[in-house]
Amino acid sequence: MKILHFLLFLSVAGFPQTAWEVINPLPQEKTINAVQIIKDSLVYAAGENGAFLHSNDYGITWQRKPQGVEKTFLSIYFADEMTGWLGAGGGEMYRTTDGGYNFNVVQTFPGRDIIKIKLNGNSGYACSREGELYRTNDGFSTYTVRVITNTEVISDILIRENGKGVAAGEDGGIYTTANEGETWVKSAYTAQGPLYGVTKIDNNRTAVYGFNGYLAVSSDEGVNWIAQNVGNSNLSSVEVTAGGEIVAANVTGEIYISRDAGITWEVSLSGDDVSYRGMAVSGNFIFAAGEYGVMSASTNNGTDWSYRSTGSRVRLNRIRFIDPDYGFIIGDKGLLLVTSDGGNTWEKKNTGTTKELFDFHLFKNGQGAFGIWLVGANGTHLQSSDTGKTFKNGAMAAVVGQNLRTVFMGDNLSRIAGDAGTSYESLGRWGSAGWRKAGNYGSNINFYDFWPTTPSIGFLVGSQGTIIRYFYYFRAVAQENISWEVPYELRSVFFIDQKFGWIVGE
């Protein structure tokens, strides 16, 4: 029986204690779920893992607030610059009276996700995804509970000053109230997909929105609805500017705007395949934020936009440094970043593909530059001989249609492997000889990483606990299956010498 030992060594005395610094993206990397503009230039934002920050200059610069809470915030409401509430997943509601430097739990709703908070003075309401409405007259020191529904997840709620309101459900249900949420009635109209939000268009019209660009408007307090589509991606936020423009953000990085009360729509911002989660407007200022800390803003009602966050906005899949200064990062959408100053600045290279890149290998080509081999989704295999200035298709690009997830180039043996049992090898230096299929593995096995312990021995790891050890002697390759009996997904392998190594996975 083969046994793998998963080892973790920690030595406080043996290593200097250093801090980690986020350098991409800036100002921070956590997903933002909710934003609020207190006045034209002051913006508060809250999100995952305790993310809470504010800006005093339209989102150009940001300060993180040291509130010390690691919960995921789903909702935000500030009455003024100093006093505000945050609703969290799990049911905690936090309150600050010093602008967010300190938060205290003001109320707990066990097992609930607080998706909306709205107050006028100390009177107002909050709502949970689980369909409960909480009403208060003392800033949530105390509250009463009313049930919107117990058969559907509620995504958003709006109660107007006249006590009439609408709640939207993730099964397409629409619920209305005429008495400040005391009682609720399900509308006869049901959307044909999930709804993610409710917004006030004007004094007479209310909109619900959600799946595949769906947006429906009612002018009779939720009795009848007229539906349309704004793009074809799920809408995550809809707001109305002071000039009456309707702005809609979606989960694929597009922001639409209508300047004729919703009759026609135009794309106001596009280009990022990231999900906007929250949006706020004040005067002519529009601010949107979301996944991976992305932030965008317009100061002229959506005519022009600028990013308020910097850095790559796609998933980064692999990083390697060849010395303290020179490093490479690859990621989704064909991303390749190169640094020559220890990671302080990064230059984006054009790989010529928009496919996900999963792994790369670097080698000195003897011409004062580095050779780079990239592998990725759907058989992507790219080669560069000039440190990433230009790329061409590699040998596997025309052979394999599966995702290629690991590549290694050696003096004697090179290897590329990936999904559905894909494994190829070349016995030439840096893959210069012909490539051949290496082993017969089932289509249910995905390979994720390869590491050589010596020029003649290497390990390939993958799904279902798969571990293959390769031996190379006298231009012949042998292999040994030493798979672990526990079928974990093994994602990465690393050895520090011929005997001592790690394998990590799910």
C-alpha cells in the first residue's frame, strides 16, 4: 500500500516575520457587493471577507477602514458620514458611529443573510434572503418580524415613502405590500426566471430585473408588468440618475444606459468579463463595483467612464520567478504578465489568444532570451523564442482538443498533459523531437501538474488520486502507477530534492 504524507512545517523562529501586500488589483482584491454614495464625492463600499473601504474623491483614492470584521457584507446603509449599518451573511447586523473605524453587532438574525437595510432616521427596515422583513423604530436595537414568503428566496425589496412596496424572488415571484410590509401578496405575474433586484424608476414606476437581461416595469404598484431585455446577461443592479437616465449593470462587465425612460438602451461601458455586484448614483455621479474589487465610475451621467481600480481583472492561474527580479504570470483570456523589477511593475504581453492559460515553462534559448511554452484550454499550445514578444502555435495545437494543464521542457524529456487522460512526451531537447502519446489513461482522469526530481525521474499527478512516476534511461521511458487509494483531486506536486516533496489537492 502506498501512503502519501501531506506535510506542513511552520517555524516562527526560523523565518523572518513579514507582511503580505496586495499589489494587484488595487485598491483591494475582494469582491464588493454593496456601495453607497453619501454625497457626490464620498463613497462607501463593502463586500466579501470583511471588505469595507471609503473614498472622499469620487473613488479615485481609497482608504481601508480597520473595522476588524471578517464577515461577508451583503448590504450597506449610511445615514450620514459617521453613522451606518452593514448586513452580513449569517445574520449579523453591524453599526458604526465613527465612519466605519469601529463596528459593533447591533442585532443578530441567526441563519439569515441580510440583503437590504433602509432607514429614515432610526425608523426603517431590513430584509433577509430567507423572506423575512425586520422593521424597527430605534435603529435595530429592537425590531418586529413580518414574513414576505416562506417558499422562495428573496433577492431584493423596495418600500416607498407611501408604504407601498415590491419584493423580488429568485424563482421569479413578485410580492407586493400596501401597508409598509405588514402583509404581502404574491402577484399573479411571475417572471420566467430568477429576479435579482428591485428599483424605483420614478414616483409612479417600479422595476424588477434579473436573468438574461430581463427587466420589467410596473406603473400600477405591481399589478401589471411590461417586460423587456437589456442585453443578454443577468442584471445585477439598476439605478436612476438625477437626470432620469436608467443605468443597468450586469454580471459580464457591461453597463447599459437608457436616456428615454427605458424605451431604448445603449452600451455605456463594456470590456471586462467581471461581474458587477453593486451600483449607486448621486447627481451626475455613477459608481459601480463588483468581482475581484473592480470599480468603475462616471461623473457625467454615463457618457464617459474611468476605472477606479487598477490591475488585471481576470483570474491568474500560475506564477513563476526565475530570479529575484524576473517573473511571469499567466491567466484566463490569454493573459501573460512579465516583471523585471521584482513584481513592482508588470508588462502585459500579447499571446494572440483569448483562451485560458493553465501552465508555462521557461528555458534559456542560448540567444540572450527566454523560450516560453504556454498550454491552456481546448488544446492551446503556444511557443515563444523571444521572451514573449511573439508567439506561434506549438506542436500540440493541431493534435489535442482537450484542456492542456501542465507542461515541462527538459534536456532529455519533455511532457504535456491535461484533461481526459491526455499525456504526450518528446525525447528531444526542449521538445524538439516528435511528440508521442505517453500511456493509456481513462478519459475520466485529468492531469494537473508534473515535476521532475532528477533529469531521469518525474511525477505526474491528477484527479482520483492519480500519481504516475516516470523513468527515463538511455532514451527509453518507463512509468509506474503509484496512485493514492483515496480519490482526491491532486493539483500540484513539488520536490526540493530527489526524496523530499509535497503533493497538494482538494
